[in-house]
Amino acid sequence: MSQYKQNKPNNRRKRNFILIIILEILLILILFFGYRWYITNRNDNKSDPAKQSEQGEDKEDSKDNEEGKSQDDTSSNEPTLTPEEQEAAAEQERLKKEEADRQELIAKADRLALRYDYDAAIELLKSYKTEQGGYEIYPVLTDAISRLETEKGTLVNLGGSYHSVTEINHIFFHTLIVDNAKAFDGDSMSKGYNMYMATIPEFNKILQKLYEDGYVLVNMSDLTEKVTLEDGSSKYVEKEILLRPGKKPIVISQDDVSYYDYMKEDGFANRIILTEEGKITCTMVQDDGSVVTGSFDMVPLIDDFVEEHPDFSYKGAKGLIALTGYEGVLGYRTNDPSSPTYEEDKKEAMRVAEAMKAEGWEFASHSWGHRNLREISLSHLKTDTQRWLDEVAPIIGPTDILVFPFGVDFETTVGTYSSDKYQYLKSKGFNVFCGVYSKPWMHIKKDYVRMTRRSIDGQAFLEFPHRLTDLFDPKTIIDPDRPGKDW
Ligand SMILES: [Zn+2]
């Protein structure tokens, strides 16, 4: 009994002990699985940045659970940046933008240098400024400036190809033929077009050839300038034209850019216009009356070519446009105040002329009525000139260049002008006079400048091809659609 009694507490102790062991095992299991559940859940939540709070607590698991990746995601998240870090990032962004601005400025300066405008290019770079200071503190800019200054130092007057501006070629065209079939259709005008006009493919080939041979477009105003002497008098002198070695300046002009009525339905443009984007181009009327837009004449064709080849133009020079007035200008009938569209046409012609000047074009008088200035009387010259000054000058702005109609000079002298006609024209502001000759010829006199031009047309191609061979071989230029010599 006592044994039993003695055994009883013993057994109970043993059972309690086992129970405690079981409970402890259970507790350990609960803790273990609970922890496993917690870790698994936590890692699922990692992909949602909003749910993150105790990052880093389970670092030892990171290797097994691609923790590295999710931590990268976290660090790129802006909300976690401190204000200082945000400020640093903004500063970084600003510096990056400034650097891009400087590169863009250098590219712009290089484009100016390409067209021989080194002074403007260098000036542009020197105008750069930030809150930190001027261009001097940016090596990328000072390097570019010294590079451009070195290049500028290699330029030579007239590209070294000529000794004087008097040797510069000046070639001229009339309105270009767009539709060969219409121009050369055998009607009463065909022969005239064959003699005096060039087709667009001919013109494009000539332009390409001139470019390949190193010619560079210059304007009349690039050739000479009037300087004042010590005694107060003035005289004309040659200007310097600094080009890369081997380049050759050339002037191109176009006469009678009026799109005269007689040319209607003969395959020519009918107007120079400005598009809504401000591009200078042409319109042409189709057979069905509809109007198409495109580079149908010299002005937009040269603009397009220079856009593609900026080194073909000296400081943006394009050429000279000689205008009569008797059927208006540039395709606008600004000669007729009774026209219902007179005011509108005048305004539009002014807008186009303004845009052309901004694009590097210059204008000249070609007389109002396309008169032979040697044959007409002085009084006729006066009324004609006055009419041009009244009707055309207000549209294109002032010019001191006169391009002789038919190429006929008002004097026969090869010496110095002295006639009343000269005195009159001089009194009306004309200082530069352009005739026609087969070779470059120029006089720079005290009070005026005279320069001849070479015509580029069917007559030159077919009748006097030998006169052109220094510029190009006419055989490689002539349009297969052009009839043979038929005059
Ligand atoms: Zn003419």
C-alpha cells in the first residue's frame, strides 16, 4: 500500500514531465512554423513598396530570396530620397541639360563656320552665359573657339582662286522651264523659250557641277563697298571674301521673275509664295485649273540646294533677282491698282520679298517696262525709272543695282560713264550696273560699279557652247527634251 502510495506521486511526476516535454515540442513547432509563415509572407509583400516597413530585418534570407533585386527597386524610388538627395539629383539634371545646350551651340556655330561666317560662329560661342559665368569657364567652348579661330586663319581671299573680285563669274538665268512638253510644243513661243530659257534638269545639273568644282555663291553686296576717304569724298573698293583654299566665288542672278502673262500654259511656275511654315516656294497652275506647290523655279531650287550644302553659300548669300514692273513682280500683278486683288497682292508680294531677303536674296531693277536703255530717250528713261521706283521699290525695298534689259548698256563706253542718263540714274540712287558679256568683266570706279554677266540658256548651249566650257561641258547639261538650234 505504502509502495502503492509511494509509487503514485512518482508516476504523476513522470506524466507531468512527459506533458511538459510534449508542450515544449508543440511550442517549438508553433514557433518554427509561425516564423516560416512570417518569412514567406514578408517576402511576398516585398514587391509592393507601399507595404515595406522593416527592411533589413531578414538580411540573412536575402541570398535565398532574390532580396538584392527588390532592394534595387526600393533605392530607385523617389519617395525614399531625402531632400538633400533630391536636390543633388535636380542639380545633376540641370548640369546634364547645360552640357547638351553647349553641344547644341557648338553645332550651330559649326554650321555658321561651314558657310564661312567664322566671326558670327565665334561670337555666338562667346555669347554663352550661365549663372556660374561666361564661356571662358567651359573648356568645351574655349576649345571650340580656338579650333574655329585656327580654321579662320587658313581662309584666303577669294579662296586663292582669283586675284580680284573683277575676275568673279556672274551668270544669269531666266524663269526655268518646268514642263518641257508645254514649253517646246512648237507654238509661236517655243523658239524664244529654246533660245532664252533653261529647263529645271539643266539648272540642277549646272548647280551640282558648280558645287563640285568648288564654286561658292556670293551676293553683289559682297563684292564691293563704298568707303569714305579722309577728304570726305567716297569711292568704291573691293571687299575681301574669305573662303577656304581652292574655293571660287560666283554670282547667280535671274531676270524677269514676273511670270508674265505670255508664259501662261507654257509649263512655267506662276508665282513665288510663302507656305504657312514660312518656306519660300512656287505655285503652278495645272491643266484642270488646280494649283500645285513646289520648287518650280530658281529661288526655291537654290534655297533647297544650300540647305543641303551650306558650304555652297558665302554667309548665306543666294543671288540677285532683277525685276521689271509692267506686269507686277514675283507673279503678283502689283502694276494694276484697278485689280480687285491689288491690295492683297501687294501685301503678299511684300511678304515674299521680305522673306527672300532674309534668306539671302538681293533685288535689282530691270527697268519698269523692259526697255532698251540705249535706244530710249532720256525723258523716257526718267518716266520709266520713276514708275519702277514708285511701284516696285516699295515692294522689294531699296536697291542700288540696275540690270540692263536685253543686256544693253545705256552707254557704249568701256571707259568711264559720263552721259546724262548716267547722271540721272545716279541721282536716283543707282550705283551698280550690270550688262551682258561672254566673260567676267568688272569696273570698280570712284562713283559706281559695272559688272557684266554671262547668259546661261539655250542660245549659249546650242550656238556658243565653246563660251561655256570653263564652267561646264554643255553636252553633259543639255536636256534631251530641248529641240536643236531652230532659230
Ligand atoms: Zn529681261
